[in-house]
Amino acid sequence: MEKQTAQNIQDAFLNSTRREKVNVVVHLIPGSTLSGRIKSFDKFSVMLDVGGQDVLIFKHSISTISQERRPESN
């Protein structure tokens, strides 16, 4: 029987933000940033919905990805 491999931390984070439709901020190595929702991802790339437009980002150009902070309710 083949052993099921555990999901790595990168895939777990990307999948969680995709499923929950959380806005993320993607910081690219050249210094620019993109903000949107992760539509899909694979081993080499991330598809980001930025204001209704799909943007394909290659993972080797990503520095960091963080969840966008939501304003606190008072």
C-alpha cells in the first residue's frame, strides 16, 4: 500500500486562503506587491484574482504572502 504524503506548510496555507476566500498580499522579489484572492496554485505558480482580473505569478518570483488585515470592528 502506498503511504499518503502529508501536505506541506506552503500548500496548507495556500489551500486554506483559497478555500476561505481570504484576501492576500503577495510581495514579489523585485519589490512590487499585488493584493487579491488566490484562485488556484500548483507546484510552480499561483493564480491570483486581482480586481476581477486573473494574474499568474510564478512562485520563484514571490518573496512573501500574507493575509490582508481586516479592519477591527468597534
